[in-house]
Amino acid sequence: MWRGGIQGCVAAIMSVIELCRRCAVLSLEGKDYISGAAIVASTIIAVVGWSRAAKKDRVQHLFQKRVERRLGMLDDVIAAVVPLMNSPAPFQADPDLPAKLAKARLSVQLYGYQDEQRLYEELVSAIEHGDVQRTRDALDSLVPTIRTRLRSEMDYPAEE
């Protein structure tokens, strides 16, 4: 019966060892012991290779999910702040600004690092107070911080 994981590997090895013990009770020749040992060694090699490949695949899958979610966070932040960056009257330019900021805030709180969360909260505070200069300063620090960290996480070369 397949148990999976380490327990399954141990069970497979133990069944091969038991098979070798039964062969020994039957008074088999030396070449049969060598065949049994080869089977045990092959099983161990296969199981170790399988478990390492499974672990590597899991790590890769988790990395991919993390990057996808962080890219989604960057997309939410950019969707909220682009109207602020390109408008002479940034707080009146987009009627959906509060909803976009709330969605971006949730994304940053879920998938952002502490410094990114702090910078985003500074941005929201500046927007709530209507301070255009503080908003632009917060944007100038938030977007490059997220972008630079994402590039380093994905092993892209640093920007010059």
C-alpha cells in the first residue's frame, strides 16, 4: 500500500530488506545476495532522487506563487498611483481612487514587506491630508522600492 512521502520510502526499503532476508533463509548462493543488495541500492537511489526532485519542485512552485502575488500587488499599486503621478490635480483626477487605494492597501498588507507597508501607509496618509508634495515624495520612494525588490527576487539585473 502506497503511503507517500518519507513513510512510503521507508516502507519500500523495508519490503526490499525483508525480501532479501527471506532469500537468505532459503540458502541462496552468493550471487543472489549481490542481486538483493543491488536491488536495495537501486531502491534507495530512486527514492532519494524522487524525494529531492519533489522538494525542488515544491520550492519552485512556492517561489512562483510568491512572485505572481507580488507582481499582482505591484499591479494594484500602479493602478492606484498612476493617476496621481500624471495629473496636475491628483486627488480629483480619478473618481475610483478610494476603491483602488483600498485594493492596493490590501495587496500591500498581504504580500508586501514591512518597509513597503510603511511607505504605502505614508502615501495613503498624505493623500488623506491632501498634501500633494508628500504624496509625490511617497510615490517616489514606494514604487522604486517595490520594483527593485521584485527585480532582485526574480534575479533580474539591478537597474543602473
